[in-house]
Amino acid sequence: MTTTGPANFFDGVTSARRQVMVELTPDSVQIRDPAGEPIADWPYAELASYAAPEGVLRLGLAKNPQPARLEIRDHALADAFEARAGAVKREAAVDRRTRAKVVAWSLAAATSAVLIAVFGVPAIVERVAPFVPVKLEQRLGAGIDEQVRLLFGGRSKNFECGDTPATKDGLAAFDKLIRQLESAAALPLPMRAAVVRQAEVNAIALPGGRVYVFQGLLDKAQSADELAGVIAHEMGHVAHRDAVRSVMQAAGLSFLFGMLIGDFTGGGAAVIAVRTVMESSYSRETEAAADAYGAQLVAKLGRDPRALGTILVRIAGTPGAISKFLLSHPAAKDRAAAIATFAGARRDAPPIADGPDTSPGLLSATEWSALKRICDGGARSKPDAKPATKADAKPPARPDAKPAAQPDERASAQPDARGK
């Protein structure tokens, strides 16, 4: 049986590896340098084996304050050591226990991170969001707005409607509507609203008081009250800071720290924020609160809040692609019923007609007609799906075409299916 052979020795003081010769005596392992000078003499009873790669026997003194190690790669010499030394203490078992502890602590840390993300961050956000300074929220909104415009190709001059001399009356009507809502809401920050050339039936609220009404939604609105209800709903999200809360929850603690230093554009924070605003959905409670806010705001202006429920049901009943304005919200009929319950206290509320509301109200018939044409002269973005109805696919009527209704102001305010 082989009792001598080469090995590698580490003195435990430096990282240098030394080539040595090993001799297995009846009582110990003797270690010598290539010249035959003794380096160490380790009794079998004081040795321990340590975890090592496959095919390597790693030995050391169990109680040595300096972690000197001997590595034997000669299989015959390793077998001879096992035969002479017998059962030495195996520190590998301790290493396995250590690895098990590391795995257990890692799992515990991962579980803690998940629990913090699921329960801790929302709780922190709920407490922090109401105290975010208005100036900070506006900076956040500005960063998100820039990314939204890039997403929609909004650096072109055709992004916002009402940018031509022919549509200035429509822009004036829209601004009038916004001023009335803003005055009644008395928000702590100014509103910045716009109609944008997007064919999707949608409206979004960004942090900092920014509201975008998509052209597709304006086309579906049949009265100023309906449009006001939708905008008032989005103003409810602004008032409750739902967009800020949603962005903070989606981005987690990193975004909270970013808010502390005012960094909303670096490190992809704005990208996460835009994705959250455009794709995430609010809870039923959050949507119900925004509906209630919108209904109260419209009622405060002396108009019937049921108009919001009417347009919600109309959009939900449209064949074809589902509007994102409804996709991430509770059922339209349930929302309309809740709004109607609120409006039920107003016994004098007039019934909502199926056509446009031309009675004196938020806008005159002429102003409403101009607002419906606010996006004329610009190319809207193409929707993801085909037109929702046959009526939507019809081209707008020729300017010289005679109206089908009676030739009074009420008839002239009647929009076709495209809102033209």
C-alpha cells in the first residue's frame, strides 16, 4: 500500500501553495518539502477532513488556530490515509449544516422581501402618499408626462387637439369646461387637461393634475355633461392622489428613496411610472371613490351626475375591442347604478336624453358642437382594433350636406357617429 506521495500544502498564513511530500507513518502524517526538510507532523487523532472538490482529500488540524491545510489528490495515497487514520473528524458535515442554515436564512430573507412588497410597501405608501408635497408631485407628473408624450409620439405638433385656427373655438369650449370643473373642485394644484389624438376610448390622470381625454372617448360622448362626468372622475383620482399611490406601490421602496432626492427620471423610474399609469388598474374601492367624487362635482355645478353612468354603459356595450377606460375598472352597470343612487336624492334631476344635451348648462349647443370638432384637421393615431361599430366606420358628413333633423340650433348641434 502506498504510504508516500505528493500533495499541496497551505500554511494558513499566506495564500501560497507549496508542493510537498507526504509520508504516512503508523501514528501521524509527516509533511516535508521537496528537499526533505520537515514542515509539520500531524497526529491522526488531531486531524479533521474538510469539504473539498471531488477527488481531493483536504486535511487540517482540528484545533489549530492557523487554518493550515493539506490537499492530497493521489487516490492511492488518500485510500492509504483512510486505512491508517480510520474515522477522523469530518468538518464537511458541519459545512453541510452551515449550508442548510444559509439556505434557510436565504429563504427567510426572500419570504420577508415578498411580505414587505405585498404588505409593507402598500402600508408605507398609504401613509406617505397623502403627505407628498404638491411641488414634488408636480415634478413627478412632469417626468411621467414627458414619457407619455414619447409613448404616443407626442413630440409632434399634432399630439394635442385644438392646435389649429379652425379648432380654436373647440379649444375655448374645452377650456371653459375645465375651468368650471376646476373652480368647483378647488384642488390644491392647477389642472392641466387636453384632448389628444388617440383613437382609443380612454382618459387618464397623471400625478400633478394632468388629465388627458382621448379623441375616441370624446367621439363617444353625446353631451357636455357626459364628458364632464368622465373628467370629474379623473379629477377624483387627482384629488385622492391615486396615480401617485399606484406609482409608488409599483416601483417599491426604490421609488420612495428616489422621491426623497427628487430623482424621477433616472434609473428607469419614469418608465416604471408610465407603465403603471397606462396599464395598472385601481381597486373597486378606489374607482368607487373617484365615481362618487365625479358625481358630487357634476352635481355641484347643477348638472345631473347620471351622465357619467350613461357614457360608461354606452362604452361597455360597444362591440369590438374593450376600452381600457373600462377594462381596468369595475362593471359599468354596477358603477352606473351606484351613481344613480347618489343622484336619486335630487328629485328634480331631469331625465337624461339619448341625444346630445343642448339645454343651457356647462356649454351651449354651439360650444359643444365646436368641442366635438376640436380634433379636426389632424391625423389621429390608429386604434388597435377595427372600428367598434358600423357607424364609427362611416366617413364624416360633407360640410354642404343638409341635416336630417329640423333646421334649428338643436339640430345643428346633433353630432354624427364620429362626433363631427
